[in-house]
Amino acid sequence: MSEPGLVTQGLELMFFGMGTVFVFLTMLVFVTGFMSKLVNKYAPEEVVVPTPAKKRPQPQGVDPQLLKVLSAAVKEHRARQK
């Protein structure tokens, strides 16, 4: 085969392949959209009503004895780090 014949054949093959892919992807877009509408029509998504979260009681204050113990523990830790 001559060079121009090979180039022409290559271009024809390229356009045929690209055309096939383009047609397939276009069909895929339309079929996917159709399926989405079909599913929403026959099996709609259920609406979930959020339930309010239960409020936890807020602590009124910190126990003074606990605060002293925590302060002593922090001081001891810092003293050991030096």
C-alpha cells in the first residue's frame, strides 16, 4: 500500500472510532437521565424528619476540691518536665 492510502485508512479508522465513542457516550448520558427519572417516579426517596437532639444538663460549676487536685497534678507534671 502507498503512503497516502495508509494515511487515509488511518484517518477513516480514527474518525470511525471517535464517532463510535461519541455516540456511545451520548446514549449513555440520555439513558442515565431516563433511568434517574424512572427511579424517582416509582421509588421516591423517603423524607427523613430530623428529631431534635436531647439537651444534656450543663454543669453548674466545677467542684473546688477537684480543681485543687487538678492544679496540683499539673504543677507536679510541670516540675518533673524541667
